[in-house]
Amino acid sequence: MSKHQRQHRITRLLADNVVTSQEQLVGLLAAEGIESTQATVSRDLEDLGAVKVRVSGGESAYAIPELPSDRVAPESQLKRVMGEWVVDVVSSANLVVLRTPPGSAHVVASALDRTGLPEVAGTVGGDDTVLVVAVDGTTGSDLASNLRSLAGF
């Protein structure tokens, strides 16, 4: 397996699992028949630009802030990200503000951008806050309701 193939698989594993340690990632790769060492995984995470973000319960997990912009993420991935990292949703006019744990907003903003929800014009992600702008004809309240549903509340 090439370095790029392994890194692609790591990207998918991080998108599908809450990975809190490099050792856990080595184990997930091994479960898929991909032999790797902690040192190799560490270099791969660095190459991919992976960062640690806080998840519910105060744990830190690896995440890749952005995937290639031409890749569309499935709505199931958005539901997982929203469910794990969005802690509050507030609307105003055509805007929605999403609150996340510190250091997690960019992950949520990226997932929203890559999913391409038709009612979302765009996002701006800070440290713990995402500003979501609704398209013309969609109210912030309607969009907030949809985003709450995706987040599971």
C-alpha cells in the first residue's frame, strides 16, 4: 500500500470514528489489514494537517480540518459531525449561529460546506462558533430547525 493510499484510509477513518490516540489509529488500520507503526501514523497525521479537537466529555480526538473542496460529503457524515460537536443552535433573520466545544468549529463548518445543503449559502468558522448564512428565501429559523434535527436535538 502506498503512502497516499494509507493516508486516504486514515482520512476516512478519522471521518468515521472518534480517534483519540495514534495507537487507536494503528489498531483501526490493522483491523483493515493495513500494517503501520505509531511513528508512521504520526508522520501521516502531520502530513494530513490533522489537529486534535475537543469532543463531548472533554476528550480530544483527531480531525482533519478540511478535505479537498471538490469532494462532497454525504449527509450521514454531516449528521455524525453535527451530533458530536454542535452544542447549541441559535437563529436570527437569515443567520444561524452554531456553538461547539473550543477548537471544533472549523470541523463543523467544513462538514457543512462539503455537504452542500441547498439552504446554506456559506459558513464562517471560528474557534467555537460557526456562522451559517441561509440562502434567499430561507429563514434563519427554518435553517436552524433543520440543523437542530441533524444534530439530534
